[in-house]
Amino acid sequence: MDVPGGRAPEDRGRSAACGPRSVGDRRCQDGCGIQRTGRAGAWVVGLLCDGREEQHTGRGRPGGRRRRFPHDEAHKSKPLLVLRTAVGERVDGEDGRVVPSRETCGAWLPCDSASAYLVKSAAGRAFDRVSAVLDGKGPVVLPALLLCDFGHLAHEVDRLEQAGAVALHLDVMDGRFVPQLTYGDVVVEAVRRAARVPIEVHLMVEEPERMVAGYAAVGVDVISVHVEALTDPGRTLREIAGGGARAHLALSPGTPVESVEPWLDDCHGVLVMSVEPGFGGQRFNPVALEKLAALAALREARGGTFRLAVDGGISTETIGPVAAAGAELIVAGSAVVRSGDYARSIAELEAIARSVL
């Protein structure tokens, strides 16, 4: 299969001796077509080498032995490697479609024409790392890092984990979808390296479909995208899942539940905003309670499995009502970070939430 921007078959012999580089390399120094490695659960994937179109390279758990797999035995590799193209390239008729590498290991992309990621296929991706947290019984609090000390980010992550946080929430704002500008994938990747718990990224951005592959590639566990910003929600949700992350739809206070209903079967969760997106420290909007109750009723009626999340204005006064309305993943920013005692705040909030069930 030919890939736009790739070379003619007769020119594909360069870098024949090239092999995988260490995990985390952004670019193969010998000219391979893959610019970034991706992490999939406990597995780490290596680099595809454009110099050997009949082979690809995988590596098992960190520190494991590297192996080469002939083209016709690619399916035996663990994990199954797939090639994901960046926005603007086309593979098998669709932008960014995930296809098994055994079908495309000769259809590499040169470094100077495309960015690509190696990730584990959605079917093979194990969600063990997050399922115990995100699928467990009882509501859990996800501290938001927006108000943390970014001069000591790794220390803040460690403090929250030591305080009992079982997952972390990161707000990405682009200054367009919301007035505020925060941070991007470089900071999120740093948090992923520092954190031992699952992380969720809330994309408050325009054209989120252009960014989801990159965030999935750095190991984000949950990606929440606003339905108001999407042109094709179903496709974006499938792309997130195809990259190995859980896909959540977010809706602002003024957006009705009906706007996400057509895609409830395509998402792993719905994030209900109880404040206007873009600013921390706002007062809780009770319209979120009605939406949570409506979504919980829809889930029961449809036999759905999507999770219910809420973000904004969470305090000791509001967490009980949102938990009673059905929220299972509760994002708390000011109530935790500004308290000065992370452990006490997290424990108190979760105790209140569980007491109403």
C-alpha cells in the first residue's frame, strides 16, 4: 500500500541496518519514518524501520529483549503494532485510521513528510491500569492540577498521589475555545512520566480532533473532548479509543444532554461541566444535577456502561448532591489544592460522596 508522501518502492532501501532506539526517542537518528514511540499500558513499543519494509520491530515490557518479526508473522508480536498517521496524511482511505502494521509495514512515512505514532491496537490494549479506578464502585475524586505549583510539578504530582489521589485531571486550554491558555502535550507528557496513577486530559480547545492522537500517544488514560467543538464526534471518539485511551464527551452548562445522546454508545464516559469551562474557582451550577440524573436514566434505559463525571465548583457542600445524582468521577480543584492539606481534603470529599449512596 502506498502512502502519500512516501517514496517509490525502489527507493526504500535506505537505513537497512537501522534498528529501534531507546523508548521515548522522538526521532530515529538513522532516518526511520517514525518520529515518536507510544506507550500502551505496561507494554512499550519500538520503532518501525523504513529500511526493512518486510519487518517491524517490537519490544516487550520495559527492559525486555528486542525482536524482529517478518512481515507474515507480524501478528505474533506482543503488542500488535499499528501505524497511526498524523492529521493531513491518509492511510487506507481515511485520515488517521489505525491499521495493523502487518498490513502497512512497507508503507512507511519519511520523517520529513509526516509524523507518526506507534501504539497498541484498541482491541489489544489492556485497560487494567485504569479499570480498577474508573470502573470501581463508589465515586472517586480526581484532583485537578490547574491550581498546583507548576514550578514544582513533579513534586505536586507526588504530593497528590501520597495524599490518596487515585487519578489526576489536567485541563488543556487553547485561548480560543475558552479565553484562558494553559499548557499542552509537553507538560502532559511530563506529568505522565511523573505520575503512577491514571491521568485524564480535558481538552477545552477548538478542533480537538487534531490533537487527540498526540495525547493518546504519550500515554494519557482518558481524553475528554467537548461536543460543542467537534464536527464529527463519533469519528473523534473512535480515534481516541483507537489510540488506546478512554474517550469521554464533555458538555458545557448551556449544552443539552440531547447533544451527546447519539454518541453515548461510542464513548466511555460523559463529563458534565458544572461551571463555564475555562476558569477555576467558579460557583457550582445546579443545572449539572439535572443533566447527571438524565444521563443516569439514559444509561439504565439503554443498558449502557459509560461513566458519569462532573467538573466545576466541587466542595464539601456540592459533592454530596452530585454523587447522589449519579456522578462517579468527580473533579475537584480548589477544594483540594487550596486547602493546604491534600490528604484530608480528598478523604473528606470522598467520604461525603459515598455517604449519600
